[in-house]
Amino acid sequence: MQENKKKQILLVGNPNVGKSTVFNTLCNKKQKTGNYAGVTVASHSGNYTYKNEEVEVIDLPGSYSVYPSSEDEAIFSKYLIDEQKNYAGVVYILEALSLKRGLLLFQQIQDLGIPMILIVNQIDQAERRGITIDIQKFSEALGIKIIQTNAKEQIGIDEVRDAVYNNEFVKTNTLSFETPNEHRDFIQKLAAHKGFDNEYKAWMSLSLGTDLGRISSVMEQLNESDTKSLVPKRLQVQETVRRYQNVDKILADVISKKAQFKELLTEKLDKVLVHKFWGYVVFLVILLVIFQSVFFLAEYPMSWIEESFSWLAAFTSEHLPEGPVNSLISNGIVPGIGGIVVFAPQIGILLYFLYLLEDSGYMARVVFLMDRLLRPFGLNGKSIVPLVSGTACAIPAVISTRNIENVKERLLTILVTPFMTCSARLPVYSIIIGLIISEGTFLGIKYKALVLMGMYLLGFLVALFSAAILKRFIKSKGKTYLVMDLPAYKKPLFGYDFKMVLGKVWDFITGAGKIIFIVSIIIWFLSYFGPSQKADQFVATDVHLDHSYLAKMGKGIEPVIAPLGYDWKMGVGILTSFVAREVFVGTMSTLYSLEDDAPEVKVIDKMRRDVKPNGEKVFSFATGISVLLFYAFAMQCVSTLAVVYRETKSWKWTGFQVVMMTGLAYFVSMIVYQILK
């Protein structure tokens, strides 16, 4: 390492060993952690300063082996090998309850000659199960210093910082893997030919059968031969068997187990939570509680926010000089931004519950539970990770499909994940449900909560139905199996998760707010000006909304959207929401504020009393259901499209997704409106 250069270290380990928690604790970061594989699908970096030394920590995706079987593992392998000159060493994390599984990757990295520090995390969990680990013997057997940690309680973290500061990274010269006799001569010649300093590097280059860490797009993987890697796979299996035999010998001397007569809480809960019938019942009940809370707990903060923005709009209207600036701010920007900010409490409550479920270990059970449900539809249990993540945002959800090894299942998951109800749809659903659903209850559960839950379930069912159809055209020759460890249940970090939610909600407000700010200005401009009725003027200012350029544009597309029950204002909202779904609500807030000179009246009340020229309510029950279904199915997000293309590198599949989803949204909404009107 050069002087005055920031020291760089890598955090490495299997999925679900507390790696991201160690990263957050070391760097005081707010990266989201979860209790299932696939949360970290790209490298993350953070910094900390210890004894005046600045250290950069790279948190790599979890992996079980240096041989990548999925794209997130390819990211890990590529960085580990290609960037050796840039980092001081690897901090390797073992989980006390899964030492055998974790030692496979540890020994592979060790045999590559990469300096390491070893952490054994969550020893308290092992002790609760009567498992005792002789750390001294373990350290001697592996030839490396071991630091014991409990990252969530910040135990052992200073020892890790101290070991990094003192450069206690150990590089082992003795190989733990012995090349099989039948391959030894060839491996020795290959090592000499390529200039490798040990035989394992030559063995690994042969076992890969391709460039290490090569990250190919979905389309490239689809075009590769299914039999291309048969010989390398045999060598990898041969290595894995031999390594586990060696690991068994090591662990036999360092682990002792006491007889457990008392069934632990995790085992008791799993009898119900992963039961083939009751597991689904419990999951639905949990969802119902979440959606009830979304409406019940958010009611008061939403009312305060709405009243605050109504007061701000009235204040600016009263105190700013009359003219276009007054109109722009009080009737355009303030109502538009307020129309989005008001839904922040609902989004925050939903995300908080999801974070608690992940943090507790329950989400891993959902993955396991859903595997048997998703199989008939061409997906596997790992598909539930992006599908569940899609309830927050489809963008990271699509990226998280990199954790799916089977490329056909990965492509299917990418294509159907946008059907899941994301947080951007929540403002649309919330305002429409508020318009058309009464305040009544069923068995103590609000009708609105039941309808909202129904919309989430509808998105999930449509995703499954679409996958079932698409799998007939995207056929997979191989069969995959879900192999995963179910982590012990843990007490969620309530305060930390709350901070995470605040950050995510602020990101939503600022991200959507920027778009709404621009859209509000454009909408105000088009609504403030219109064609002049005077012969000596081309443009009139401060015109009535119905006589503006915006109205003319909206009425131009009205014949296309009229069969769905929409008027021209809703058409404008749908067009602007192609940027992002939540923009629909901001657009409607701006339009109804421009049309009505009473800023103190809530936007939802203005929408509720709006009527068409024939006297029919604009937001009737039929129209409301039509809007809900349109946004349930339509691809109304440019950013998601960009990510889909980036992950697939295929205009064909990206275009197909747009046409499929938007076409389905249009025809379903039209049919339902025509039936219900």
C-alpha cells in the first residue's frame, strides 16, 4: 500500500451471516439489511476513521463459492480477483451456526493467497443451542487469528478496527486443497505456463471454464449452450466434496454439542410459520394488519400534512401580489408537492413493517414458503425476494434478480416483478380508494384496508398468471432447487429500522418532489395560457382551465380514454405519470387547484364533487375501479424500464414488457368500466 493512500478492505462471507450489519456498524452507515440471501446485489462502500487512519470498506455480495452461479456472485468473484492490488485484505465473516458452509469459501480465498482476518459472528446464537466452539483450537487449525463479534450489539467491532489498523491480515502459503492425482500433472504444467504461484490458481482457472467474474446480460446467458460448462462443473463438485471432507475433520475437534431437551422458540414458531397451510394463513393475517395500519395509523399525520399545505396555499395566495407568480405558487407548485407529501406517512408505515419482517428473520420463511407456490408458474423461491422488494420499488427489485441462478427464471421474474404494487402506486390507490370506498368495517377491519390488500394480492396474482403464460415461451431445460438456511428469529432493531424508514421516505419525497415541481410548472404554464379570442392577439393569459392549451391537449386524447371512463384531466394525469406513477396524484392536485379558487378545500373533496357536463360524477365507482386496475397493470415508470433494459440488454423484452403491461391495463380497465357503469 502506498503512503497517504486510503486503506481499502473487503467484507466477504456467505449470504445471511450478518455481513451488512457489520458493514453498517463499522461505517455508521444506513444500508438496509435483511435476513435472506439477495439483499446485497452490488458492492457497497463506506468509510471510517480509526486512530487517524481512514479505511474504505467494500461490502461485497454474499457468495457460497468463488465459482459464480448467479450475477451477484459474479460481481463478488470479479472484484475479489481483479482488485487484489487495491485492497489491503479481506475481513471474512463466518456465522457461528453455519461454520461448515462458510469454511468452503474461506478456504478457497485462503488458497488464492489473499490476506485475511477472520470474524466469527453471532456466537451467542450458537450457545443458545448448546453449541460450544473452542476458538483457540479453531484459530490454530485454520492458521489465522479469530475475532468474535455480535454486530447488532456492537460487540467485537473495535477489535476488528484494531486488527485492520495493525494489518493483522494473514496470508497462508500452505494449500488446504490438494489437487487430485489424475489432474496433478496437467495442473502443474498449466500453473507453470500461466505463471501462477500456486497450483490452486491453475485448478480454479480450469474449473471456471470461462473468465472469472464475467458478468453477462440475460440475453447473452440465454444464448449460451446449456452443456458448455459440464466439465468445469464436475471439477467444481470434485473440489467441493474434498473441501468439505477437510472441513469436517477441522470442526470435529473444535465443536462440542450439548444434548438439547428444550425446544427453542425458533423451532416452535416454524411449526406454524412454514406450515404448508397455516403458514399462508399467518402471512395473509400479517398483510391484513399491515394494510389496516397503513390507513389507521396514517390518518392523523396525513390530515395534518394536508391541512398544512392547504394553509400554505391560502397564505401564498393572500400575501403574494396578484399575477402569474401568485397563481404558479399557490395553485401550481404548493398543491402539486402537497399532493405527494401527504402520502409519506402511509409509505413510511408500509416500509417500516417490511423492514421489521426482514430484520426478524420472518422474510426468509416467506421465501421458503413461497417456493412451493411459485414452482408451477415457472419461478422459484428466490423469485419472492424481488417480488416482495417490488412492494417498495421495482428498480432495486429488478436488480435483485441477479441472485437467481437460472437465467430463464431470472428473465421471467424481471418481466413480472413490475406487476407488484410498489410504493409509487400507493398514493394513487389511496386517493382513489378514499374517493369510492365507504368508511365502513368488516369484522373490525376497514373496507379501505381490505381493498388495499386486495390490490396488493391482485398484483401478485397477475404476476403469477403472467409468469405461467410466459414460461411456455421462455422454456428452461434445467431444473433448479431452492437450498437455503432458515436463520434464527432475532429481535428487530426498531430504532435503526425507523431511521432507515425516515431516510427512504425522505428519498421518496425529494425524488418525487423534483419531478412534481417540474410537472407542476409545465401544467401551470399550459393551463395559464390559451388561444386568444381576439383578432389582434395569438395568446390569452389567465384563462379559464377549460379554455387553456392544457385542456385542448387533454380533450385531444379524450376519445382514446373515454371508453375507460376518464375525462381529459385524468388523461393528462395518466400521461404525466409515465414519468413515475405517483405523479398522477400530484398532477390531479395541481389541476383541481387551478380549476377551483378555494385553496383551503382538500383536493379529495374537490375531486369528489367534480361532475361531467352530463351531470355524472367524474369519479364514480366504475371510474374509480377502472383507475385502480389501470395502475395495477400499466408500466408507468420510465426508470423501471431503463433498469429492465440494463439487466436484459434486450430491446425486444423491454418493449414486450411495455406493450404487454400497458395493453393489459387498457383493455381490463375498459371492460370493467363498461360492465360497472
